[in-house]
Amino acid sequence: MNPKPDIHEKLRARMQKGAAEFLEPDENVVYGVTNLGLPAWLYGAFVGLLILPYVIHKACYAVITDRHVFVLKTNGFSFKATRVLLKAPLGTVEASFGGSAFPGRYLMIGDQKVWLAVNRKVHDRARAIVAAASDQAVAQSPEVTASAAVPAAVS
């Protein structure tokens, strides 16, 4: 697994507390990312208010524990998980980090899409989740993967 990405301890503790009902007794959240519900560019002052009910309906977060990857549904106002959207042992589920500046970056774990905030630390945690969930040595961004697929010209 990638070196542990930076996550604020208070955020990790809130995710741990919110997910506690669905975790095994000695399982601990290592890191995670929250869902925006929609691409970040839609969150303008006016548009954000119009789509608030949809965003609350789609609220979830993805976490990596010491044994599993979870995508947990919340009520939209707290980290209290209401149900499990996805649970899989580490290294057993297909995961990817995709998107672009427009419409936005997202984390895809199995069939669950988690839209990400425009923040480098969040993107680093999302890449680490991809690596842990799909058992990749290094999770790369789509741009790096695409450039690696193009063969170098031989001189």
C-alpha cells in the first residue's frame, strides 16, 4: 500500500465514529474522502442552494480500514453512516481515480462514484484508496497513465 496519506486526526476520528456501526470490533479507519454529490464546479452560491436536496440525498464517504474498503451512505448532515453502499476486502475491488478540472475529479470504487473536492490532499487520499482497494503498488492519475501508454520514439 502507498505510504499513508495526510489526513487530519479530527476528520479520521469523525469517520471512525460515523462508521463504527458497520466496522468489525477491532477495525480502525486509516483514511478516507468525503463525497461532494456532484462535480465541484456546480457549487456556486446560487446553484448550490438549488441542488442542496440532491446533494444531501447523495451524501456518502469512502474509507480504508486496516482490512476493508467501504463506501458509506450518510444522512447528509454528519458522518453517521446509515448504510453500507460497498464493502470489500483490501485489494479485491476495481477502483480508479478519474475526471479532470471540468466537470471534476472522482473516485470510482466498484460501481460507486465519489465526487471529490478540489484539494490536493483529498486527491492524494483518493489515489491511496485506489491503490489499497485494487492492490496497486502505485495509483497514478489518468494523465500519467495515458502518457505511460504512449511508446517513446526511438532515435
